[in-house]
Amino acid sequence: MDRRKFLHQTAAAAVLTSIGGLTLPSFTNKKKHITILHTNDTHSRVEPFETSHHRYANQGGVARRATLVERIRKENTNTLLLDAGDIFQGTPYFNYFGGELEFKLMSMLKYDVATIGNHDFDNSIEGLYKQLPNANFDFVSANYDFKNTVLDTHVKPYKIIMKDGIKIGVFGLGIQLEALVDPKMYKETKYIDPLEIAQDMSRILKEDEECDLVICLSHLGYFYKKDPTKISDLNLAKNTKNIDLIIGGHTHTFLPKPTIVRNSADKNMLVNQVGAYGVNLGRVDFYFDENNEKFSEGTTILV
């Protein structure tokens, strides 16, 4: 399918300006502050890991995440909470409730936007659709064409959110499902090249919608050492422009802080991913000065 036609058929947008710097300066004149909190690959992990766990002893848990999110929102009311996919699969909660509990808990935490990971099809596309009424937040995916499926019109390419006069555009990208997911689970969902979609999407967002900040929720994977040319968050960052932040998933990559990447316009941008199972919460803060220039800093918070 022609990607431009696809975007015009399914889209409605937002934009960005390039990051002015990625080391927070002495910024006494900063006017506005946007905080981005994010998770990925939580895999139905509702409770903390047991104290005897070999790797994540007494870490994680939705209740603890909720406490952290609430505290940060009190510090800065201009906060977004996002997820980069693979919400489903991994504990008996999913086997028994089919995703209902995960979506209800995310709604209680007041997630703003999420994208779709490959494991979110594990109960079939109909199973995912069935649970949507339990999600009081939006799903975005720009490179999955759901036209001939039950998800048609229920998943948008992107969402625009206003915070303190700052226009934020969030779009989603998903991994190729073929050879990864049983075709009967995703039915007639069509995969469109994520790099081409991201290039078009960022142009639309910046030039047409004039957003101040653009975020990509990606379930493509951080990087593949065995196949360095494979589409990944790092390769996406290098070959696009007008994206401020890529929040990634799929590869369960634990980053202590965001990776700084030079994009195709030779400007800095951020790529972040916080592992899996909800043991970490990602945080990226953007500061806008009186000229709307952006500065940012990021960290990973242990739950």
C-alpha cells in the first residue's frame, strides 16, 4: 500500500522543533516544563517480583509504579505517562483475565497513550479488541493498517496532547508480525515499512501540525548486533528528523539513561527503553525557554 495514501486515510497529526541541546544548562529563564514518564514490555506483571527472585528480587509492581507516578505528577502537573507495547502475556493474570486487568490498572494510573507490541496479539486481534473498553487511554500505530480488521478506526496513527500550551504529538510504530506472530492472531493486519512511515509522519507532524514536541512510541527493538542493518530504534533515529524522543520496547533493553543519537539533520535526539516487567520507570524532562527552544534530561527510576 502507498504509505502516503495510508497516512491520509488514517491520520490526524502533531509536530516538533529540533532539540536545542541535551545537556541541561543553567536554565533560570525556563518557562515551561514537560515530564514524560514511560514503560515498555510490562508483560502482565502486576505484583512485585518475589524476594527470592534471582534477578529482580522485590522489584516492580503496579502499586509501586502508581506511587511514583503520583509523586511526580504532584511535582509537575504537565506530565504524560506512555507505554511502548507488550502489555500482555507473562503471568497468570493474562491467562485468566485476557488483558482486562492490565488495561484497568493502566487506566487507574491514567496512562495517556500506548502502542501495540507483538504479544498484545497473543489472545488474537479479537481478544485485543474485546478489552479496549477497559482502556481509558488511546492506542497509536502508524505502520499497522487495520482497515480490514476489528481494530479499524480504533487505533489511530498518532495523538495530539496539549500541556501548558505545548503541543505534543505521539505516534506509534510496530514490529513486523510475520514470522513472529501466528497469522491467525493478527488476521488481515498489514505491516508498512516503519522507516518510511516515520519519515512521512514526522514531516506531517512538524510542517502541517506545528507541534512543539514529537514522541515516537516504538516496538521495533533498540538495536540488533547480529543484524545491524535491521530496522531498530537506533537506525530509525539516524535516518529520520523532527523526532525528539523515541520510547522503545521489544528487546527488553535496560538503559540507565537515554541514548543520544545524531539524526539525519545532524541534530541530537533521544532514544530510551527501560527493560521489561515494570521494574523500571523511564523519565525524560523537556524544558522550553522563552524562545521555545528545547533542552532535556533523562533518567531511569527503579521501581
